[in-house]
Amino acid sequence: MAPRKKRTNDPEGMRRRVLDVAEGAFQARGYHASSLGDLMAAAGVTGGALHHHFPTKKALALAVIEERVAAAVQKTWIDPMLAASSAREGVRAVFEAVAAELERQGYVRGCPLNNLAHELSLADDEFRLALAKIFAGWRRAIADKIRADQQDGGEGGTDPDRFAALAVAAYSGAMSMAKTSQDAGVLRECLRGLESVHPSSGGLAMRRRRRVLLR
Amino acid sequence: MAPRKKRTNDPEGMRRRVLDVAEGAFQARGYHASSLGDLMAAAGVTGGALHHHFPTKKALALAVIEERVAAAVQKTWIDPMLAASSAREGVRAVFEAVAAELERQGYVRGCPLNNLAHELSLADDEFRLALAKIFAGWRRAIADKIRADQQDGGEGGTDPDRFAALAVAAYSGAMSMAKTSQDAGVLRECLRGLESVHPSSGGLAMRRRRRVLLR
DNA sequence: TTATAAACAGACCGGTTGTCCTGTTTTGTC
DNA sequence: GACAAAACAGGACAACCGGTCTGTTTATAA
């Protein structure tokens, strides 16, 4: 009786559990509002174990950013973009999918990347750089897709980097508003607006087209 | 000699000084990262005085949101929009002005509204509502300007609410990226993208135009 | 087995945080 | 001038935070 407690070392599992809890807490409450005590309790982890895997709170946040936030962007945006038949179709699909998912769960927690970016970018350069890297990869994926479309004969005069920047900005801003109003509708509104983006006048697109025509 | 210290009650001035400091600190470091001790020291205010004007930290933040953040949006966006010759020109002017200002000061602190919205929207419903109200007024100002343009014969098939949502989202998201990369250039990229928004196909615009043509 | 390091437990500590409370001074009113 | 209320000063405090420290248990390799 009184079965002796048996401990089983599972470093990877413990690390994963901590990251799971931290990812959720940072997303829902933010970095500063999440205490290590809360995380320890939620993950069922002692202080010694937590400190063993993540010496400081900053190290934990950095791991969340580099492993979890980056992965979330990859899964939500980059993978669907690679799989899409075109850049525009990919953007549309992601907006729709996210809006539908938010409406299904009836609650908007916001974009993980943007949430942390706002709170941590000015606090620490290491945070800022890690976050900026994810933004850059996100934009690059969209721009590359536009370029691929153009090699296939589509997307005539659209400037890839410009469209990518606008798509990411529109999504980020729309999520910000959706979070504040707790209503995913604005995502769809912004998508409709995005779909009206065409290189019809001015800018680099015009210049490019002209050059081609003069040849 | 030893001139007796004379105190002069100046409730409004003291309140203003506290709000000034709090506005700056919340913007630069965020709500949770700004302690009342820091604010008191920076404003040269004692605990008693602070507590007299703002019973809790939350009350202070609410005042910052309702008085300062709302005023900032009014000054930066709504007033220029009202003064502009058209909605598109107004949006362009604001983007350019903000980008130029950021480049002048060589530092991007981000959008006050978005900064606080991300940190506080999920923390407290009172915060969230106050912030949502400012977002709504911002979008309404732009949409109203589009409607005014349409009454003057311009902006044919542009959907006012849709364009307004996209403009606000693009600005918010662009500022988010600018803050993270500490580079205002993305603001200009997004502006160029926004300028390519025309009601040329799909959506309500298409339906409207078709209806006109069929008459 | 034995040595060796990694993995984990849990108490501990100095510093900070937001708030409250008791006084004192100033201001307005009769 | 008397008096009440507002404005302000400043200390006290309990809760909490992040980090450190020491000690124990588990896994690994010789």
C-alpha cells in the first residue's frame, strides 16, 4: 500500500508540456501577465524542472517564438500558400479558413505573432529580431508564390513584395480589429478589399508593363 | 532664507502630467511593464496624489485610452481625413506623413491604439470596449469620406466600409511590421498596394456596375 | 556494480508591485 | 475666521515575482 511514487525522467515531454502551456498563456494573457508560477501550476511542473529546461523567462519566451509561433505561421500561412493553385487563391483560402475557425470557436485570441510582436519588440532586441525573422519568412512565402504565378503566365503587373506586404499587413491589422471587437467579420471585409487589388495604374507595375510593351 | 516650501494645488495640471507620462510609458513599454512607481517618479508625483486622481492602475489606463489614444487617432487620422480632398488622397497623405515622421525620428514605437489593443483587449472587457470604440470611429471616418466622394461623383464602385476596413487594417499591420523591423519602409509598400485597390472585378462593386450597365 | 551527469524536486530570498491608510495642507464657501 | 471638502504627502503592507540554491532521483556508460 501507499504505492511509492515513481518518477520517470522524460525531458522532451516535460519541455513540450511547458512550451504548450507557455504558448497558450502568452497568447491569451501576454508575456508580462503570465507568471512562471501560473505556468508551473498549469503544466504541473516544479520550479527546478522549469529552470532546468529554461534558465530564464526570456529563454522560455524565445523558445516559444522560435519553435511555436514560427510553426504556427508555417502551418496557417506558408503551407497553405505553397499548396494553393495561385497566390491570390492561397490568400483567399487562408482568410476564409481563419475566419471560419474563429467563428466556429466563437472567440478571437488574435494572431500569435502579432500579439507577441507588439508586447516584446521594443522590450528586447533579441525578441524583436526573432519576431522580425518570422514576419520576413511569411512575406517571402507570399511574394515567392506571386513570382511563381508570373512564371506561369499569371499575375501580370503585380509587384510581388508589395502584394505580400499588403496581404500580411491586412491580415495582421484585421486580426487586431477582430480581437478587439471579438468579431471575425472584419477579416472577410478586408479579404474582399484585398481581392480588389489590381495593378491598373501607377507604380512599378505600370512602368514594367510599359517597358514590355515598348520592346 | 530656507524658503519654506509652498505647495500649490493644481489638480488639472497634475492629472495632465500623470496622463502625459502614462501615455508615453504605455506606448513605449506597455501596460504591464510600466509600474506605478516608475510613473510616479517620471511625473514627479507622490502616491497619494496619483491615487487621488486615479484610484487604480486600470482607471489610469482607461483614462489614457479614452482621452489620449482617442485624441491621437483623431489628430493623426480623422482630422487629416476630413481635411483631405478625397478619401484616397487622405489615406495617402497620412501614410506618407507617418512614414516621414518615423524616418525623421529614426525609431518606430508603433501605433498607440494597436499597442494597447493587443495587450489589453483580452485582459478586460472594459478595456476592450473602449478600444473597439476608437477603432470603429476611425473606420467610420474613412468610410464617410468615401461616401462623400461618391456624392461628389467620384469613387464609383468602391464599397466604403470595405475600403475603410482595409485601410485601417493595412495601416495597423504595417505599423506592426514597422515596429518589429524598426523600419518604416513597409508603410510605403503597403500604401502602394492600397493605391492599387480598384473595384474592377468581383464582389459588390462588380454587381453594382453590372446593374448599371444593364439598365 | 559504480561513477557520472542529466533530470527533477522544493524551499528560499531579495526585490518589486499595486493598493491602502493615516495625516497634513490647500482651497472654496458661508 | 470657521469649517468642510478637495488635494496632496508619504509610509506601510501583503502578495507576488523571477531567480537561485541545495539536495535527491533517474538514466547512462564503463
